[in-house]
Amino acid sequence: MHAVAVTAVHALLAAEDKKPEDNDVVAGWTGFVVFVVLILAVAVIGWALTRSLRNAGRAKDAGMYGDEPVDTTQEPGADDAK
């Protein structure tokens, strides 16, 4: 009984072992559109992240998160002379 099952499975696998032609497997316009949409999505997410990080930096410098406000009138390194 086992030999019959193995033979049947082998026959089914051999029948399905046809390789498609090179011209049958193409991405087409759908693949191109998906690729372009993904590129645009990454660009928009990157732009939004950069904008949010800049706003958070400005808010931190203004003292909105409990930090001391940054004094922009002093020269860099002026506190190091003490």
C-alpha cells in the first residue's frame, strides 16, 4: 500500500514540474506602480520624521519639556572659561 502511495505522489509531482517560459513571468505595470508607491511612501515618512524631529528640537530649546531654555545670545563655549 505504501508503494502505491509513493508512486502516486511521485507521478503527481512529476506532472507538475513544468517550468514557465521566461516571457510568462513578468512583473508588468502593477509591479512598477507598487514599487513607485513604496518609494513615495518612504519619502513622505522620511520628510515627516525630519519635520517632527526639528519641531521637537525647537521645543526642547524653548524649554517646553522642563529643560532650561537655551540662551542663543551667548557664544558657544562661553561657560567653559569659568
